[in-house]
Amino acid sequence: MPVPDRTVLADVVPPIALGPLDGRYRGAVAPLVDHLSEAALNRERLHVEVEWLITLCDGVPGVTDGPVVPGAPSLSDAERAYLRAIVTDLDADGIAELKDIERTTVHDVKAVEYFVKRRLERAADALGDATVLPGVGELVHFACTSEDVNNLSYALMVRGAVGQVWLPAATAVTDQLADMARDSAAVPLLSRTHGQPATPTTLGKELAVLAHRLRRQLRRVEGGEFLGKLNGATGTYGAHTVAVPGVDWPAVSRAFVEGLGLTWNPLTTQIESHDWQAEVYADVARFNRILHNLATDVWTYISLGFFTQIPVAGATGSSTMPHKVNPIRFENAEANLELSCALLDTLSATLVTSRLQRDLTDSTTQRNIGPAFGHSLLAIDNVARGLQALAVNATLMAEDLDANWEVLGEPIQSAMRAASVAGVPGMENPYERLKDLTRGHRLTGEEMRQFVAGLGLPDDVTARLQALTPATYTGIAEQLVADHLD
């Protein structure tokens, strides 16, 4: 068939997003733009360049006596404020200007350097002719390789994205799950090990297991380190020591990196080794996988009818079957968690290797940190919305338990074993006897009680077992929730 002429969507203004995170799902992931976008990267580059310039002029207390570079002027409070406003005031016009400069430099970090120098040249307009800023342009990017700026910028970006966006969302959904676990701690549930009826538990205890696992990963992420370095083109402080000998450059570097709130890496090639990134991404990916386990379990409980979904007014579950309320939140979460983990795994595997002193594989790779966290954040949002729309169907769960009295074979044979050890006669082969009674058979409560009555157990044990039902055979599940969830 001939293809008719169509509008070229790539030419539509405003531009149409290629990916779903910047299109369909923008609302759920928008907070990450402030930390992991290209504009955020350039803002952090400006931050590093500006703070390095201030450090070179003001010096490092306890390390240098006066400015780091001899002859550099001391800065006034107004001049420091002007410099820092280059970062805080970056807006759409500034972003466009950076892109325009990069079209000439064909180098993104060099464009940032020139952007700062332009602002220095204009400083007199804001501060008056007495300002020293127009004369310090050659201290911008002094003794730095691009990776001195980039590694610090990415560390600041990821730290901000994790601490200010991802962790609060991940913590909130985990707390939401923990609240559900407490609320349903006493609601009995028939377990299904290998998909088969098994020892009863409670719904709350099963949710608590997942909340406990998620919280452990959150603690690991919270304890993650964000490393940085500033030591020149191959990590030797070569340009530093030749240009300004006599300065304790490692001490200056350490003070600067730690002043940014990062952990100083003292020994690197041209690049910071990225091992910390692999560690953080592995922990986030592990959280993702546990959340994926939650999504699949909840999906299964929905399919069994143990959870009902609260319909959303006006929403359509199926385009052809009006009765359906599909578990789409959990299915969407599964897919996004898988995408996030694929990206995080690739980041972790790729970033820890760099040929000799430097190759450029990390440049493109790190530009995908945003999508990796974006898919995770979208999944967290889906799970939170999905959990909010669930109601527990305790009646159906009770019916399920009452239809599976054979699960009491375990406590009965265990009681027979204990009685045998205590010297009660007639307790031989307890497992085998219960196996013959229960395997492949459905028993009623009355049949199970009659079997117990004929075993010859002590009266107190017989009474305890005859009072037991599948719904009450939940051990200390409720207590475990109370003891270990907080």
C-alpha cells in the first residue's frame, strides 16, 4: 500500500517526547528533572566551577596561608554571592546560552567554562567597576580536566536524586506497606508453598516480610557513599604542582571535595573510578527486585480474590469486558522495575571499567542514570496507587482455609512426635500416618477431629488439637509483625 503524506512528528513544536518518561509518565517522574537531566548536569558543573574559583581565591583554612594561587584576589561577600547566583539563577535562557556556546566548542564542559567567564566579564554591571571578578577569568577551570568537574557533578546529582526524590518515595511506599501489614496482622491466610496449600500464616505477616526486606535495602541506600576527586588529567596533580609548587594539593582537593558534602577519593586515574555508583545502583536494583516480588504476590492475591480492587469512577478495566478491574498498577510496576533494573545493572557493570587512564564509555552511560531512576520512581508510584486501591476480602480467605483442613496434618504429626519422645505409647510413624490420611484427600473438620480423638494422645494435647482450625493455626505470626516491623 502506498504511504500517504503525513505530518512529520519530529518537526512538531513544542517537541514531542521520544520516550514515555518525558511524555506519558512525565508527571510521576518530573522531580528527577531537577537532579538527573542534562540541564541539571550543567547546573552542577557550574556549581563545581564556581566553588573551585572561590576556593582558589579564598584559600583553605589550615592548608593554605591566603589564596591557593598566589596573587589571586580575596573575594567580597557580594562577589561570592554574585558567583553563586550563576548557579542558582540558571534558567531557560541560560540553558539555551550554554547550548549555543557548545555548538561552537563542541565540548560541553568547555562551554560551561566559557559561560562562567562571560558572567565574570559582566560582573561590573552588577557590582560596580571596583569588582575583581573580571580579572580572575583564568582561574576558572584552573588545573582541571573535564572529569574533575564531571565526576563531582554526577556525585552531587545522584546524591540529590537519591536523597531528595527516590528515597522519600521508596520510604513512603514501604511505610504504606508496613501500615497494611499491621492492619492485617491477625487476618489468617492459607499459604501456598510451590502453589499448593500449606501451613497457614496471616496476610499481615506476609506483607511484613516484604516491608522488612525493603527497609533493609533502604538502609543500605541511605548509607551509600558518594565519592569525588579533583586531581587533574591523570590523577597526579601534575598541572597543579607545576603551576603552583609548594601547595599541599591533595589537602586542598580533599577539603574542596568534602566541602561539597562528598567523600574524597585520593587515588584515581583521569576519572573517579565510579565504584560508588555501582554500589548505589546495585542496592537500588535490589530494592526494585523486592518491590517486583511484592507486585507479583499482590497480583496473585488479587487473582485469588483475597484482595479486591476499589473501582475508580469512570475508569475502564477492559475495552470489551465491562466487569473487569485489571491489576494494571502492579503490572505496570513490574515492567518499569524490570526496565530500571536492566539499566541499573548495565550502569553498574559498565562504569567500573575504563581502559587504562580514560575512555569515554562512561560519558554516554551516565546520561542514562535519569531513565534508570525514572523507571524505578514510576514503578514506586504505581505500587503506591495500587496498594491504596486494595481491600482485604477476609471472608473469601476464611472460606479458603476452611476448605483445606489437611494442612493440620503438620501440627498433629508434630504433636505425636513430641508425645512419643515423652513416652506416650502408640505414636509410631506419625508422619507416615498423617501422610496416608491427608495426601490427595480433602478432609472436613469433623473427620480431622475424629482422627485426633482416636490417636491416644494425652487429654490436654487432644483438646488442643481438636480446638485447632486452619484459621487459628497461624503460630505467632501476629506477634512477629508487632515485634519486627518497627
